Amino acid sequence: MSSVKRKKTGTYHHGDLRQALVDAAFRTLEHQRAEDLSLRALGRELGVSPRAPYRHFETKEELLAAVAVEGFRAFGELLTARVAAAGADPIARLRAIAEAYVVFAVERPAAFRVMHAPYDTVKESAPDLVRARAEGHRATMDSIAEGQAAGILRGGDPMQLALVLWSSMHGLAVLLTQGQLGRYDKPIEAAQLARLVSGLLMEGLRPRPGEPPPAGAPASAAPAGAAGTAPAGSR
């Protein structure tokens, strides 16, 4: 297999060029919109022939899908660490997931924007991207299901509860990455705001007084004041 020569600083093998293009795209997207990204321009930056990038990505949308996959993988690593640190409590894990989402957005805004770019910007059908997105939602769905089974989250469709959580934290993340909450523009301040919002969300997702526990939850999990149950102890 012939190598793809780089004009200035060494030689790319084909596999290396693919990753180099993804890395270069990340750098470019720090200051340029995804819609304006150019495979040819990235090739020039890397010192390869104009056609070389197209051996790895037929279209810009395919490259952006690869960038999004890298972003989801990085987010997954952060998520895994935060969820593990939260322990066995489903609500603590959900708060950790919500807060990790916002922290990642503030620390990696270019990746975050591509991960959630409009559907006509990224090749949404790319199998790796479909899998990466599913992995990103799995921890949330698992924690909600466990919280409902324990009676500490309200019943109903887990997907709808996940949508409430995701849409709230996504909205906060977008406000932060667009600079619309200037007071919280540093990661540590964004994390503090995310903790406040996630705490309020969890209160809203708890069973309401008088509401029967979710199907399958133990009777002792019924909220205080529910008919036929003793008042629950204070938290």
C-alpha cells in the first residue's frame, strides 16, 4: 500500500490520515461553523493532495459524523467516571449525568456543537454515530428505570422522563456555550449552575404526594401522604 505524503513534516499512512483529518476538523471547528468546513482546506492544512481526504470521507457530512463519534466517545468517558463516582443511588447517578452533560459542553464546545448539529449538517445514518448516540442515552434510561423500580422517581414512560432531563440540560448547555450566561462562562461556575438545575429537576421527577408508586415498586416506596401508606421519613 502506498503512503500519502505530507509536504512538510513526515508521512501519513492511510489510517493515520483519517484520524489526522478528524483532529484537524476539531481544531478548525473551534473557530468555524460546521457548515463551512472544507475537506480540501483540511487537506491543504495537512499538506496532502486535494483528493487524499476523499479516500477516507466521501463527503464533509461523513467527516462531521466521525467528529461527532469522537465527541460522544469522549463524553462517554467523562460520563462513566461521573456515574461510577455517584454510586448506586439512581437519583445521584442522574444528577451526575446531567451535570457531566453541561460540563462537557463548556469544556468541549466544538465537539458538543457537532454532536448535536442539525440533521442536514452531519451524516446521521452513519452506523458508528447511531451506536455512539445510543450509548450516550443508555446510562440515563437505566438510571430512570432503576429509580422507578425503587419508587423514588415518578411512573410513566421512562423515555419521557429522559426527555425532560435531556431537554433541560441541553438548553442550559446551549445557553452557556453561546455565551448567553456570561457569569457562568467558566467550567467550575457552569458545574455549580448545573448542580442547581439538576437538583431542581430531580425534585420535579419524584413521585408527587398521593401518587401511587410506579408499577413494580415496593409498597414502602410510596410517597408521603399516599392513601394507605405511612408517611415516609424525612430525607
